[in-house]
Amino acid sequence: MSGADTSHSDYVGGLFRSHYDWLCSRLHRHLDSRTHAEDIAADTFVQLLSAPGVTPIRQPRALLTTIAQRLMYQLWRRRDLERAYLDALDQDETSSAPSPEDLAQMLEVLQAIDQLLDGLPTKVKATFLLSQLNGLTYPEIAAELDISQRSISDYMTRAINRCLRLCLE
């Protein structure tokens, strides 16, 4: 480990000692358990530690809050995906229940898709998901979202191009 790496680790370690308890308390107000708050607080410092060469931060609590909020939003988005998937399974009485391993794999895939589509407009995401996950045709998607088939084609192109671009990076 080089000297620069050690000083970076020491700096983040000092921030951890100074602000971890404060961040946990702040997160606990927004989360359902102290354990989840502690996990996100720890992940916040891991992200800060993995950032290349953090220079002295003028307002560390503001930065820590921003990183933690992003992680919290990811947690909530992941929970929403899981809940939607489980609801869809409940509604589909004809299928047999997947094994826990299959369920975990499917949730990982859904999370990966969500991350790939992150930042796209809602209708673009919805178009892609209705097509790829629900198997709807373009006319069915157009009716569902109340948009033209031409828009569906454009949205699909946008979503697929984004997925390809991010997968190739």
C-alpha cells in the first residue's frame, strides 16, 4: 500500500470515527430498523473509501448525507422491485412458486435491469419493461401507456441502446 493510500484510509477512518454515529441516527429516522441504518452508514463510508483520493472535505456531513441518501433510494427501489415481483407471482396462480435460489437470481436480474435503465424517463423504462418482462406487443404497450406506436419504437431503441452501451463499458 502506498503512502497516498494510507493517508486516504486514515482520513476516511477519521471521518468514520467522527460521523458514523451521527449518520446512523440520521438514517434511522428514515428507515425501518437500526440495522438497515447501520448497513447504509457503513456502505456510505465504503464508497467514500473506494473513491480515488478524497481531498479534505469542507462539509463532510453534507457529502455523507448525499451518498447515504443515494444508497437509501437504491434500497427502496430494490424493495419496490421485489414487492412488485412477489405481487406478480401472487397474481399468477397458474405458475408454480420458484425456489428461493430462482427467486434470488430473478431479483438480481431485475436489479441489474433497474440500474441499466436508471436515468431514463419513466415512459421509456415502462415501455422496455412491458415489452421485455410482460411480453406485450407494441400495440398493447401503446394502448397501456396511451402513446403512439412510433413512440414505443423510439423508446425501445433508446432503452436497448442504453443497455448495450452500459454493458459494453
